[in-house]
Amino acid sequence: MRGIGDKIDYFLLFIVILLTVSGFFIFFSASLGLLARESVNVNYIISKQLIIGIGLGIPAMFFFSKIHYKYIKKYSIHFFIFALILSALVFIPGVGFKAGGAVRWIALGPITLQPAEILKVATVIFFASYLANFRKDLDTHTYSWIAYIMLLIPPVAILYKQPDISTVLVMGAATFSMFIAAGVKWKYIGIFAVVSLLALSGVAFSKGYIQSRLSTYIHPGVDIKGDAYQSNQLLITTGSGRVAGRGFGKGIQKFGHLPEPIGDSIFSVASEEFGFLGSLFIVILFILLGWRGLFISARAPDYFSALLVTGIIMLILAQAFINISVNIGLFPTTGLPLPFISHGGTALLILLAGLGIVLNVSKYMKKT
């Protein structure tokens, strides 16, 4: 096993830096589509992404790469409780605020924070610790399963109330991957999968907007100026780039045709300007990130670090590929942003901090 002070995985670091830099240039171009909107301060949006997301995110990544992952485990429950409390603050009048029919943000002066971004990572850290401590009991003791489900209820309930079902979906994909990585028997994994699908189905039927999105996905040609407007515009934007794209900054659809050109629609903006080749480049970067992350997980020194890396990487991959699938018409619209690229300075900051933890684990990889 490598000793303390050994180098981080530079290949993963290179992919992260490449995604961050490429993502900012795509974000910058997409932001130009907001110039015609009088109520939007484009300079502020770009500055916030650059200063908070990259300016603070890169130092945060290197900071967490220096903190031994065992300290992360030691304080996992504290971080989880803190994230739950922070996420619940959005429901307090004067602290949280509503936008787009959802209560997901906290205003900190000129800065807005979406606590769900912290809650995702905190949940992964806490459940990596839980699974590492009770991995064998999950195969033999019913109480371990009951405890696991009970511990999932608080974050899911908070996200359901906001509502932020998309984050529940991403968090579920990450924890399910951690289950598999923990070596839990497949029959129990199957039970967990069935229960999760039933729960998601119940949520879908309880939320009218989810039913509308599912209907639009099944019948995309109906009401193209109403509920199906965004999904149709995404396909038009993505396809108009053809092979090589229109060129950097030369996209047309971002000017008034896409509801969220810097948000969940940004992959389509990139596809229009850089074409199929540019889109493929983005997908390959995410695949390389996932491959290297799982490479580190497979060689992690203990169960906790392996599960932790798996969870963090799967949070990113699940969100990225759901977003991309929405933009090319393979998945119903969700509102999920694209990691590294979409608007959200604090989200990028937290993402890079999480990858700093992965880089720390990479210092202690077992030798093959």
C-alpha cells in the first residue's frame, strides 16, 4: 500500500481540470444568449461562476485532497446532520426562497445556495460509512435493512417536499451503486431495487408535473408550443450542430428559444456550436472520469474509501448522463444541470471539493 505523502492520481486531476476549463468556455458562450433579457445581469452570472465555482472550487479540491479520508469517515454523521438541517432551512420564510415553483435555495446576501448539492455528497459519505460498518449484517440481520431505510427517509422527505425529485433519482443511483460495490447479496439488491422503483412510481403519480413530463416524453409531438416546447427545442438545437457545429459563440437557439440555455439545456447549446464531435468529446470526458474514478475505487485501501469514491463518482455520472439523455430525447425532462458546465457556482464548488476527496483516496491506492 502506498504511504502518506504519495502523489495524487494525476490522470484524474487532468480530466477534472479539462472538464472544468472546457465547461466554463461552454458556459460563457451559453450565457451570451441571456443578453437580450433585460432582467438578467450576464456579467454577474459569469463572474459568479468564475469566482465561486472555479476560483474557490479548485482550492477546495486541493484542500480536501490533503485531508485524510479517514477524518471524513470520523465526522460523516456530523456532516450528514448538518446537511439535513441546512436543507430544511429552505422552508423557513425569509431564509429560503421560491423559484420556478420549487423551494430549493437559501439566499446568503448576493449569493444563492442550493443545499441539496451538499446533501447529496453528505448522504454518500454517511452511507459509505454505514455500509462499511454494517456490510456483513446487511446480509443476515433485518434490523440493518430497517435502519438503512429509516436513515434514507429524512433526506428523501426533504427533497420530496421542495420538490426536487431529480436529486432523489441521482442520489438513489449513487447509493444503489454503493450497494453493489459493498458486495451485498444480489437478492437483497433486487429487493432494494424493486422497493425503490415502487416508491418512485408512487412519487410520479403524486406529482402532477412529473406526469406531464412523462406524457410529453411518450407523446413528444403533442402540444409542441406548450408542455412539449422545451423537449422539442432541445432536439432542434442538438441536431442543428450537425457534425462540426456552427462554431464557438455562433449558436442561434440560445437566443430566446431555450428556456434554460445556461442550465439543463446547456448540452444542446454545446451540440449546436461544436456539433457531434464536440458532444462526443464531452461524453468521452465523463466516461474517462468515471473509468478513472472506479479504477481508484477498485484499488482503494478499505471498504469505506472504496464505497466513498464509488458514491461520489456515480453522483456525477448519473447526473451527467441523465442530463445528456434529456437533451437528446432519451429521457423525460428533469431540470438536472450538467456537472462542470451548467450554471451554479456553489454546485461546482461542492463538486470539485468532492473530487478532492477522491484524489485523497488515490494517494493510498493498493499496488497492483
